Amino acid sequence: MDREDTRSLPEAAREEKRKQVIRLRRRGATYLEIADQTGLSKTSVFNICKRVEAQGPSGTRERRR
């Protein structure tokens, strides 16, 4: 599966993608399984999960660059 470049998606779609990652992780899916299902890279999935673990639910929101 080709990986999706989420930078071209609207902010709301990116946040929903991050929430999807967290839902799948809570159901016991591995980082690789989540990456395959969402089209994100395994590293992106890992980073999203770690950010939510550290920051709580606010970790799914867009960060300022």
C-alpha cells in the first residue's frame, strides 16, 4: 500500500486520522497493522501514539510549527 502524505489533507482530516490511529491502538492493533490500515508510515503511527501517551487526548490536535 502506498503511504499517504497527510500534509495535503485539511486539518480536520489529519486530526481524524490521528484519532483513528489511537482507536486502533486501544483495540490492540500493532503499529504495523495500523500503518497498513491508515496509509501512514509505521514511524508516524508510533509518534502519534507516543504523543498521546505523553499529552493525553490533546495529543491528537495539530501542533504549531
